[in-house]
Amino acid sequence: MSSSNRPPEERFQAGGVSASVFVNEVKRADGSVFVARKTVLQRTYMDGDGNYQSTASLDVNDLPRAILVLTKAFEHCSGLGRSADAGDEPGVEG
């Protein structure tokens, strides 16, 4: 399964704004592997036809929600919200 098909490790949501944390294993040239976390920010909304859509574009009222979910994602990725993985590379943020 490619990393793009994996579900997020964690998802933080405030209203229609969410931050999803994905885990990727990165292989170094020496063959060792470390875990890198990446975060995707998006806003979900309902279009004129009643279908849910998502966008990376935020309205001014979405900014406090984005700050909240990104702060939670940062805490999660930096180990404040979880135990640090033994394989994490020091000094590398997800």
C-alpha cells in the first residue's frame, strides 16, 4: 500500500477545518529507516448541490480553527501528545 492510500495516523478537527497527520517511513542511503510525519490542512464545505467538497483555502473565520488543529498536530508530531517513537530522527519534525 502506498503512503498516499494509508489513513491518517491522527486527525484533529474544529468545525469544518481539519489537520490530518500521516506517517511515512523514510529510508536513508545507509539503509536505516526513520519515521517522518506530514500534516495536511483542509476545510470541508457543502457546495450548492449539497455535496461535500474540500479545499485548502480558508476564510478569515477559519483561521482560529486552523491555528487550533495545527497546534494539536504539532503537539502530536513533536511528542507532546504521544510517546516519542524509538525510530524518530532527532530534530526532524513531521
